Amino acid sequence: MKKILLVVGARPNFMKVAPVYKEFKKHPDKAEVRLCHTGQHYDVKMSDVFFQQLGIPEPDFYLGVGSASHAVQTANIMTEFEKVCLEMQPDVVLVAGDVNSTIACGLVAVKLHIKLGHIEAGLRSFDRTMPEEINRLLTDAISDYLFVTEKSGLENLKNEGVPDEKIIFTGNCMIDTLVNFLPKVEESDTSDRLGVKPGEYILLTFHRPANVDTAEFFVNLRDFVAKYGRNHKILFPIHPRTRANMKNFGAEIDDENLIMTEPLSYLDFLHVMRYAKVVVTDSGGVQEETTYLGVPCITVRDNTERPITVEVGTNILAGTDFRNVFAALDDLLAGNVKKGAIPDLWDGQAASRVVDGLLNR
Ligand code: UDP
């Protein structure tokens, strides 16, 4: 019997960990699984709603760390997570993605000689100004089990000298959740409620510091809304960081064709992604979800750690210069829509491969 401790901390973790949690529960003879939530994201809209919708129980351990600078947040998570590990004595700690909770809990585990598994290992943007890239590099360097979502991850880990026996190509656990929830999403009335018509609106999400921490970004956003709002509704569920910065820069936009909402629940967001004409984003996960859904995606970043979404999927990496974003969107709206395919092993079965890799190796 292996004692497994799963860690979640922030919004993008919940969809990746939920299917793994459920899969472990199918093997009560082989695994005892517990869940720890660090509280990196803590409010109803960024955290609680996902527990309700994704069908994962209240966490066994809640660290309540909240927001702070990177150093303070990482340190607080480490201090609290060490107590959890000492109490539970897990055989394996499993972390996901690239948030501060990922590296903080990983570091605590390995220092206590607990095996560490990383869900979504091997992704690289090769941009070390991104806090997520540092979290990814360091977590992979200390992990014992590296669960990889796409082939670039296999190449990156090989290039970094990670031994083959640590690497398991599982596919994408976040897509397991999407596959599972898609039937419900198709039935929901989210677009009606939000006042948009399926297939006719542009969906925006932005939260990366490289964009939303600059005043220039909000000037570009205003131009974007002025240009595309003439012919399309623009739906913008706004991340707390982005909303705060918009206010601080005095850059609020008042336009009847811009529909700004609080962050949406998972089901609502999947619905509006599924029926968007195009999604314009700087999110990591949204690049992958749109690829699976076959919905056009324009990514407002200069790099992506998910190149399969560009090579195989519907993603266009436009860069952060909005002239290029406008050019890409104009082209798309003129009918030049990139046809995508679904990457290898994004088949709704990734979590079973993670669990198999952990329990049967
Ligand atoms: N998401 C959501 N509601 C929203 C925006 C995003 O449920 O209003 C989901 C989205 O479907 C994806 C995840 O949150 O599963 C992505 O999280 P985020 O963009 O915050 O993080 P990143 O993927 O960039 O690390």
C-alpha cells in the first residue's frame, strides 16, 4: 500500500489533479490518497467552485497561505507543507504544473526523502523571466517520476540529462477533465446567460505579468476592443490580478460590446471556450484546451512551453506586439482558419497512465 499525497494550489492545478485523485480512488488496495490544498488561490471563484464542480472532496490538509510576494508565498508553503509531510509520512508527493506550490511542496518532499512526481513535466518556454519557467525547471530537476503531456517535454528532459526510466509519457490530465465534462458543457446555457451568441464572439483571457503588469498592455486592449467590438461581442472573464492592475493603471474600459465578468467557473468557461469564434489569451492551459476543442486560439506571448498546440493544434503564437495580434486576428476573421488535430495521448486516459506509472513500476 502506497501513501500518496496530492498537492493543489492554484486554479490551473485543479483540472490536472482531479482525474488523478479519482483514478487513485479506484485502487484502494494499492494506494491511500490524501489531498493538500496550499491556498495559493483561495477565493470562491478561483478555488472553491472547482472543488464543487470537479467532484473532488474537501482537502485533507489546507495550508491557507494566500497571496504574497514569490519569496514569502513559497516560504510559507514550505513551512506549512513540511508539517503535513511529517504528520502523514507519504511515500510519494505528487505536484502538478508550474505554480509556486509546485516547487515549494516538491522541495519539501525531496528534502524529507519522499519520492516526488510531477504531472506536466518537461514543458519549457526557454524564457527564464517567467516565474513559471523557474518553477518547471527546478521541479523537474528534483522529481523521481516525470509525467509528460507532449513530445517536446520528452525532448527537453532528454536534453537536460534526465534518465529515461524517470520519464513517463502519459498525455494530458487536464484534457481528461475536459473530455469528462464536455457533454455537460454542451447542454449548459452559459452563453445565453452572458449575452453572447455561439460562434459569434471573441473570448479573452489575460493574466501573465509580462502582459498585465504593463500600462501599455491596457492601451492595446482598449484599441483591441475599439477595433473588434464593432462587429463582435468580446467576452472577458477577468483574472483578479488583471482587474487590480486595470484599476491601478486607471485603464478601465467602458464599451457596450465588451462584456467583463468575474473569473468563470470551470463549466461556464469550458462552454464559452467551446462556442467562441476565436480565443485570444496568454494562458497556458487555454492554449491546450482550444487545441482539443478545435477552436482557433491566438496566443499573446512571445513563446510557448506548449509547442504541440502550434505544431498540431489550432494555436497561433502572435507575440506580445499587438500589431501582430491584429494581423493574426484579421486573417482569421477573413476566413483563414487553421485546422488542427488532437495531439498524441490527449485521449481522456492520461490520469490512468499516471496512476499506473506510480503503482505498477
Ligand atoms: N479557467 C476557468 N475560468 C476562467 C478562466 C480559466 O475555469 O475564467 C480555466 C481554464 O479552462 C483552464 C485553467 O483555468 O483549465 C487555466 O488556468 P489559468 O489560465 O489561470 O492558468 P495557466 O494555464 O495560464 O497556468
